[in-house]
Amino acid sequence: MVRESNELFYQSRERKYSLLPTLRKLQKGDIDTAHYYVQVVDYLNEMTKALAHITRPAFEHIDNNHEGLSKEQTEDLMHINDEVESIYRHINNMLRTGDFSDLDMVLEMRDRLFEAIADAIKSEVTRINENRSNTKASILYLTILNETKSMVLQSRNLLKSQRYFLEHKDGPLQWLNKIKELRLPPGSKTKFTMDIALAKRRENIAEYILYLWQIEDLLRALQFSPEAIYSQLIAPRGIEEGQRHNYLLWYMDIANLLREEGKEEKGHLEHTLHLIGDLNDLHLQLMKLPIGEHYRQTFARLEPELPRLRAVLGREMSDIELCFRALYAAMLYRIKGEGGKSAVSDTIEYVSPVIAELADMYGKVERGEADLFKDTAPER
């Protein structure tokens, strides 16, 4: 269940961050439909995130041999589970048939479920005050309740947006065709710069993140000027005339995102930071699961160097974000001809193997080639 929920989350996140190529192919008549499609993708991402936030803590609770849920907690969750199953039967039927006549009924069922969740939380607070509940079990129980509420809320939102999306004149067929056009076969050469970046994303998540960080700084150096971007980044590369406009659009998309996120002068796109967050989640799993045996040995060689890196790059970040910032700083030092002058450069020989192995495992998990929750470490 944990593996399946993680796969759903990664797939939905991939779809969320692959929207730009689809949106760019829109015709004027598609605009009314577009924002509903964006909403559907976003709600789907939030649903799978909530599901992962249920299954991961539950697995960790069991894996660490913590005390199980009490009889009262179990009975409450079974009752709520029955209601959730009933809601999703109706949701799945509506999505399958395209008949949304039961939408109001699902809203009523959702409201009853939320009342049941609120009652369950009140009961748990009472048990806590009366010292009748184990702390770790209570945390898990409350997490399951809150994330279930979030998942069902986003599901109902998704259902409404999907209905509007399908009801729009000529919308579904045109959009499905556009999406199919953008699905790339493995190893294929791609036509747009965004597709090149996505290909890099599939091949090596670490290289993709560092690549986008480099693009960010190049755009800042060119002051986000379309003319400068064209003359410095596009014209010298021998790109076919018919493709140059697409390259420029992609660069300007990134420039606009940096502006929207208030990062014109410094900082990295939230997209890349989310990916690093995913990698850090994987790192934490590998640090305790059997499959991470070799990774832990690799990380152990880096761990004594982390305080030095934090002294240079900052303390308020995860170990994996620290590693990425170290790799990028080292790359900049090399570009400036200062490769041997910093504590960062001195530690790269320990950082690089960790990120390489982590990125490799991330790719294997996404492709279904590795199972994090097997009982034994994989052969190397």
C-alpha cells in the first residue's frame, strides 16, 4: 500500500509539473477549458499527497514496533473507512460514466463524514486528557483523520472541476489529443526545450535540478530580457529557425515563474525545492529500510563533513538540500576558476556519490524497478 501510494503521488506530481507543454499548445477556443484541467491536475496531486501522508506514517509506526491503536480508535477508523469507501464508490462511478447527477449527494455524504471525523477528534482529545491514549498512537490516529478529511475534500473539488471540464463544448476531445501528443516514448528525441528538460528529469533527477538552477542564474545575468536571451542563449546554438520561438517561450516561462515567486535576484524555483523535498523523503526511507544498506554506507562517509558545509552554506535546510547547494556552489567555483579554494570543494568527493546513488534509486522507484519495502537489500 505504501509503495502504491508513493507511486501515485510521484505520478501526479510529474503530471502537475508537466503542464506547460500542454498549455502552450492551446488555441483561443480552449482557454475556457484550460483552467478546469489545471484544477483537476492540482486537486489530484493534493489527493495523492494526503494518501501518502496516511500510508507512510502508518508504515513507520508499525515498522518501529510502536504500540498499536486502541480498540476505540480502531472502531472509529473502521466506521470512517466505511463512509469513505461509500463516497469513493459514487465518485468512481461518476468519473467512469460521466454522469454527475449524484454530485449533491456526494456533498451531503462528505458533510456527514466531516461531522464523524470531528466527533472522532473530540473523542480522542477526551481520551488524551484522561490519559487513556498512547502518545504515538494518538499522533498517528489524528494524522489519519486529518489527511482523510483533506483527501475527500480534494476529491469532491476534483469531481466538480472534471464535470465542468467535460461539459465544455468540444473540450474533452481536443484536450485529450493535445495530451497524447505530448506523451514521449522512452528515449525519443524531443522537439521543444521544455521536453529536453523533461527528458533530463526522467534520466537523472539530480542533473535536472542543477540544470534548472543554472538556467535561473543565466536568466538573471541577462536581466530576463527576451532580446538578450535570444541573442545569448538561442542564436549561437545553431537551432533551426522554426524552433527558436519555442526555445524563447520556454526560457521566458522560467523567467516569469521566478518573478511570480519573488526570486528575481536570488533563490530557486519552488518546483526544484519540491523535488529536493521528495529526494529527502527518499533519503530518510533509505536510512532505515533494508534496501538502503549500501546507501547508508555511502552517506556515512559524508556525514562527518556536513557541519563544515552547514557553516558555509547555512543551517536551515535538510541534508539533501545542503548537498545540492554544495554541488551547485562547487560548479560555480569551477566556472570562476576557484575550484580548490573552498570547504565546499573539499567535500564534493563525499557529496557526489550520495546524490548520484540517491538519484539512481529515485529513478528506479519511479520506474517500478525497485521496491523500497522489500525485506532484503538489493544486489548491486
